[in-house]
Amino acid sequence: MLELRHFIGLYPFLFFLLFSCDFSKNNTNQKNIQEAPNDEHSYSNIDRVHTTHLHLDLEVDFDEKLIYGIARHTINNKGFDTIIFDTKYLEIEKVTVGNIDSEKEVKFFLGPWDKDSIIGQPLYVITDPAYKKINIYYQTTNKSIALDWLEKNQTEGKKQPFLYTQGEPILTRSWIPIQDSPGNRITYSATVKVPSHLLALMSAENPIEKNESGIYHFKMTKAIPSYLIALAVGNIEYKKIGENCGVYSEPELLKASYKEFEDLPEMIEAAESLYGPYQWGKYDILVLPYSFPFGGMENPMLTFVNPTIISGDKSLVSVVAHELAHSWSGNLVTNNTWNDFWLNEGFTVYFEHRIMEKIYGKEYADMLALVEYEELLNEIDDLKEKKLMSDTRLKLNLKGRDPDDAITQIAYVKGAFFLKTLENKVGRKEIDSFLVSYFEDHSFQSINSEQFSLYLKDKLLTPKHIFFNVEEWLYDQGMPSNHYKVSSLKFKKMKKLAEQFANGKNIFREKGSFEKNKRTKKTEFILKKIKRTDFSTQEWLEFIRNLPEKMNVKDIEIVDKNLDFTHWNNSEILLEWYLLCIKNNYKKAFPSIELFLRKVGRRKYLSPIYKELCKNPENKKWAKKIFDDSKNYYHYVSKNTINKFFK
């Protein structure tokens, strides 16, 4: 592999002057450039010229924290002399056309940034339509926001540095010059050079051990949207779990990761029994450092997960079921633009619940659904307070906005309840048959809400003479009044338990009862008191959520003394508990809160904790110091969200 750094970034300004051209002076097709793109979050003219295959030659430099690359695009051109790519914070050295052994430099120029610096800059390449190969020589910069470079002391092993990428929704353009729209699906391959003591992995066919050269080759033969191109480099090892699945992680987390995800083969079998064969070959999981901003990311063949889902009791593995479900909804059938994000996430949450029900039972799946439903109602209230009720529609209008705004419980949970309500209306057998056909008929395609609506009516509602108000779900605000209701007797009991404690009852007092001894078969009088292991994570979440927002600190201390929520190794519990402690200024929990904020980079947890801390001037000052110390560790996705609380 060539030493790419020798060719890229030496004199970027001079190269730009020599090989670029001024927009006003070039004689390219002005109409082609000025027309609005298909996707309002992409400059690319994919309806006229689009990439079909991408090959990446990459060199990863941990000393400089840069990637030097050549993006070799294979093009389908319908006769236009300009192809437009998306870029953000990249240095473009030169652009060539032709195969590797016969490359010829062509003119290019970078257009202006968008007004709010959300979608970056268009890269215009001027070329003869006859050329099918476009090669872009480039390097990333210290502003390439998809990349998270971690020092060795920020990893679990504290021995080697780590790099990972996060492309969703529109960050891939900050590490690859590409037509960054989910409406264009491509195959890709890559040759990646990394330090020889590190392992490189991608969302593709992967190695399972390091080699001495530090050069790795990758292939993704199925067409995917650009946001699913992913890279990770670090001190990583692999352990096989099943015939076509396994787990990667730093060595220090491998044993715990294997144990937590040992039900993965059963999950894959359950998913396939519901909606058809898994079409991606292997399904592996990569446990990233704690700075990863999400619980999981569905990169095909290699799901990225945050170690916060490793609780030791498998109580948070629904995240894995969710990412696995994306292998059908999202990866196989993709939202055409980010206005239709619910087509990815709503279907996936519904599918996730069905997998969890098949493995762990309906009662457990219903509790998962109820936890998320409560979060959905809170999200709707929050959007109402911000005067953003239009964002509670499934079909969004994100023109001029960051598509990251679509990542809310509306897309995930309202979308899932659309399908739950539909199932309740047509029956489980009918909806399963419909979804199998939906995935088959739209495999490796991108669609929008209107296309889905027509397909639903044509394939299910009209033939079965069923009335279902699809438009109300897609275009109306809030939740339709006739949505499916989920209930749980266990949750009702936990709600009652929380109310009893709030009303002064000592729920932690030992109680006696007559029980049969399993060993001696004799009936004995046994004293018992409530302990954490008596209830599931979801039940304890319901208990905490039903405690009063304003509590006597002594009462919080009683709960903590008996259940020790403050030090529980369960991130979902910690989030709810920490929020309650902050609201009531329970200072004994603050050292643990600080440790959590300095260790975990997952936005789902960081955002509400920082937001609550900022409501109190003293706590806000304390939180700002923690954020300033930790922000270089957090990925841009989390850092950008949290930074707004301090403005």
C-alpha cells in the first residue's frame, strides 16, 4: 500500500489553486449545479450521477490524529459533466479520473458552506461523462466530526489508543468525500493501514486477529447507504459465540461481553423465524470504549455497542436485539431521507420487541414497551414546551435543520406503536405476512413514507377491507387517541409500592411468611425484606419513576441504604436514580454522578443529567467543570448536544 501521507496534505492550498477552478468561470452545466438536490441534507446530484461502488485506500495516523485517503468512486453517469459530492472539514488535494494505472487529473472546486454549517460544502468534479472512475485524494482534519480519537488512558485497557467513526445521520462526509444521502446505496471495499499492534475493523467482512503488516482488506458486497460505512481501530480481540456470530472488544472486556451476549444465536434464530433469512453473512458485535455516543449502531456485519449495556445480568440486551433487527429495517430497507427516519427506527423497535417476546416472553416485552412509552410521553411534553409539536409527526420536515433533530422517541416509539396498533387491528398473522413481503419487495432499497403508505394500502388494508387511518399517524401531531395500550401487572405493583413509600409506609421492613423449604419439604416461617434481586431492571425503573419528584433527603437515603441504586452497575437505573438525586440535591450521590459523567459518553444518559444539573446555579458551575474536563473524550454527537446547556 502506498504511503498516502506522502501524497496528501503537504501543500493543500497550492494544490487547490492549481487543480481547482472558479465557479463563475467554468463552463460546466449551470443548470445541473443549481437545481435543488433530491435530499435536502445532501448536495449530491444522485438522480443524474451517482456512485455504485466505493473503494477506499486509507492510512490511519494516531500521532497526527488524521486519516489520509483516496476515495475511488465507480460512477453511473446519465450524461452529465459534473458530479457533486458532500464534504465537511476535509482537505481535498486532487481529483483524478480513470483506473489506478492510468489516472488523469481533472478540475474540481469546493462550493460555499451552507448557511448554518450543517451539511458542509459541495465538492464539484468536472469530468467527461464517459469516465466511470473518480478518485478523490484527501485527508481528514482535527474538525472531522465523525471521528473519535481516544488516548490510551481513555480506553478500558489503558495500553493503546483507539479510533472509531460514527456516520449517522450525515457525518460520514467528514471522513470520506461521498454522496452522503441514504437515498443512494453502494457497495464498498477498503485497504486500511494502521499501526501493526492494532486491529482494524469495518462494517464489512472482517479479520478476527491482528497481522504483522497492519494492512487490512475489507469487502461489503451488499449495497448500503453511506451512513453505514464504519471503521474502528484499536487493541481488539475476538471471541466466537455461534456459527455466524461473535464479539470483538478490548481484551479487558471480552469475557464479560461474551457472557452478556451469549444469547445472540438465539436472537438471530428468533429474528429469522419472524421476518425471513438474515442476509448479511456474519453478525458480530464490537464493544467500543465508553465514549461512544449511542447504545448501539447497526453497522452491517459489525454492530457497534456501548459497554453501558453490559450489566452482568443481560437486562439491557434489548439494545442488541434492536441493532440486530436493523439488519432488516434500516439496513435492508432504508429511509430515503431523514424526514422519514421513523421507517428505520419505528420498525426496528417493533421488531426488537417481537424478538424479546420470542426469547423472554410477552410480559417482559410489554415491560420494555411501557418503559419506552413513558419516555415517549415525556418527549412529547418536552417538544410541546419548546413549541415544536410539528416534530411529533412521524413524517418530518427538517429542511434547514440538523437531521440529528429526528433522533427522538417519536421516530422510535411512536413509530413502533403505529405498528403495534396496526397489528391489533389486522391480527398478528396478517401483519407478519405483510412485513415479510415488505422486506422482500424492498430489499436493498430506500423508500419514503408515502411509498410505504401506498404499499400498505395496496398489499394489506385494501385487499382485507380494513380501515386504518395511516395519514393521522404520519401527519398529525402527538399520539392518535386510538393507539394500542400496553399494560403490566408487575408495573402496577411497582407503582403501588412507590406510592406506599411516598405515603410513609416502611416498605423495607422485614415481613414473615410460611413457605415450604425446597430441601426439607417442610413448611417454615421465614423473614424477608425487599432486595434488588426481587425485581427486574424494568420494574425498578417503574418504581423510581413513580417516586415523588420532590422528596425528603432522608427518604432518598432510606431507599439508597436498602437498595444502593447509587452504585448499581446498571446504567438505565443509574440515569433515573441520578436525576432524582439531582432534583433533591442528594449530595451523597454526587461523587458517583461525577464518576459516571467522566466515564460514559452515551448521549442518552449525559444529556438529561447535564440538563438537570444546569437548573441549579451551583450545580451548573460544578457540571461545567466536569464537561470542560471531559468534552475532548466525548464524541461530537454528545458534546454538541451538551454544550447547548451552558450557553
